[in-house]
Amino acid sequence: MTLNNEFILAQKAKLETEKERLLKEIDSIDDYPELGSSDEDNSQEVDTLTGNVAMEQPLKSELTQVTNALKAIEAGKYGICSRCGQDIDQDRLIAYPGATQCQKCAR
């Protein structure tokens, strides 16, 4: 099954919107909070930083997937599994526009 241009353009728009959302969300996370200089403040800073890192990592991972899907569109390879080379089911791409692997390979 070859994806039509209209579908690919719609997916590209979704991916670009998602990329912007992720970039804004990552940018809003304060990597190094400055709460004060007491030991209690420093402890709170470490807790906040740890929480921020935990929130930021999945967002960065998702951003990488979205960016890779956009690169695949530009290369004319969107909808083709990066592992086996088979077509990715259109329903999978609708549910997960950043998919770069077919369902079988993703397992």
C-alpha cells in the first residue's frame, strides 16, 4: 500500500504541530532551579532538578521520534518500516504519526 500525498501532507502537519508542542514543553522545564542557598533550599533544588530530568527525558525521546518521522517524509520514506522495509499500516500512522516501524517490528 502506497500512501497518497494528501495523507502524507496531513501527517506532516500533525508532526510539525507536535514538534512545536514538544519543543515548547521541553523549553518550559527549568533545568537548574535556583531556590536559595541554605541546605534545605539546596535539597529542594536537587529534588526539583531530579523531577525535571524525569519529565524531560520522555519528551526528548518523543521529539526524536517526531523528528525522525519528518526526516522520513522529506526523504520520501514515510510509511516504510525502518527495520524490514515493509509498508507501515495507515491506521498505525494515524494513531501514531511518528511511527517508523511496522507493528510487527515494533514488538
